Amino acid sequence: MDANRPPSTAGPPKSLPGRLAWHWRCNPKIELWIAWWTMVVFYNLFGLLFFVVTQTQPPPAPWWEPERIVQWFDDHHYGLLIGFAFVFLIAGMTSIMNAFIAYSMRRMSVSRAFAYSYLVIYALSTLPGMLLLGIGLTVAAMRPDRDPAIIHWLYDFAFMTFDGTMGVFLVGSLIWMLAILLDENRVFPKWFGYFNLCNALTEVVVAPAWMFNSSWVFGWNGVVTYWLQMVVFISYTAVFIRLLRQMILREDFGTGPLPVLEADRAAPGLWAPR
């Protein structure tokens, strides 16, 4: 991040194009804001593509017979092809998001190894978290004339990798948690470190999806293995997006503790020294 960008003596103009141009030239935090908005846009697109266009979330039942699975692919043929085409296009946005979170760890008083480890872990997480599902379902949708047994295998492969392969997210959440709890620069409040632990534990409860395919509790669309995890993940994502925005507002490009915003002084427990 360019901390030496010269400040402007005049404020931004009133017009939208003028404000954008002014921030691009004069705002020392422009790279951080680009990364933050990339994150906001990505998660909105992610929800739209997976829940509306492809209709793969919430996931269909794991106990369907091959004939019903073939019919499901036929019913969702164009949604799968169009939706996952856009998913593959936006996949690169995750690198900006991961770098942004790694930057937040570099801003902490902990070793740089935390940031670099997080980058490596979440570079790998894009595969089970998004791409393998798209690859498996797209391959099946593009060739509806395949043997129903093969279509069934691709169906299982796709949803098992998405809903049952969460070890990388568990490790990544624990790395972020440890960095926050050890940090002395107050980049994030301590309670958010424990929220990372809560998110990590939800990645453990999805494991039964590999063993149960007919239970509404432990199947890959079950109450415990999907819905509980989804509620925690959505809450967790909304919280860290807000906290990252607060980090940008508080950023002074120094090496010590981040300053507290005036708006946060009314709730001193939030950013209180540890």
C-alpha cells in the first residue's frame, strides 16, 4: 500500500466521476478500498450465482437415484452452464480478498508467517470452496447423454467436495484466530478471534456428510452439516467485512496500535487494549 501518496489540499468534487478520480489520485487508502469493494462484490455475486442462477444452494438431496439426478441436470442445464461460466470468471477475485486479509495480519504485531500461511491455505481453498463443484456439475451438464451412473458419480463428487471438504477453511480460520489473539496492535477486537474459532468448528461438523446420505440431519443438505454451518458462515462473513472496513478507516500506515475512531469511543470495550 502506498502510504506516501500526497494528500490533496482540496476535498473531492461533488460529481461522482470527479470524486472517483480524486480518490484514485489522492486517497492513500485507495488500494485498501479497492480490495474491500472487491470482497463485497464477490460475496454478492457468489450468493446470486449459487442460490439463484445455478440453484445449487441449498444443495439437492444426496439420496436421489441416478434417474432423478439426470432429470435434475436436465431441469437446470442452462443455469448450471451460464452460472458456472461466471463463477469461473470471478474466481480470480479471491486472490485480492485473500491478500487483503493477509494485509490485515501484516498490520498486526505477530510474525509475517501468519499472513503468508493464510495466503497459501486460502489459495488452496478456492478449489473445494468453489471450483470443483463447478467443474463436476458443468462436466455432467455438458454431456447429458452419459451413462446415468457416471452422472451420479459427478453429482456426488461435486457436492461432496463443496459441502464436505472444509479442512482448509478450518486451518485458515485458526490461523486468523491466533493472529488476532496474539496481536497487540488492536487491528481487530479480541472477540472476533473467538468468532474465528466458532467458524472453524462448523467446518468440523460437516464431516458426517461423508458418512450419511439419507439423514436430514447429517447429509450434505442436513440441519447440522449444512444449515448450521451456513448460518454461522453468513454471520461470520458479514462481521469480518464490517471489521475490515473499520480497519481501513482506522489505518494510519504506522507500525503500532491502530487509532480508535471517534464513533467507537462510545463503546470503549470494543477496541479496548488487551
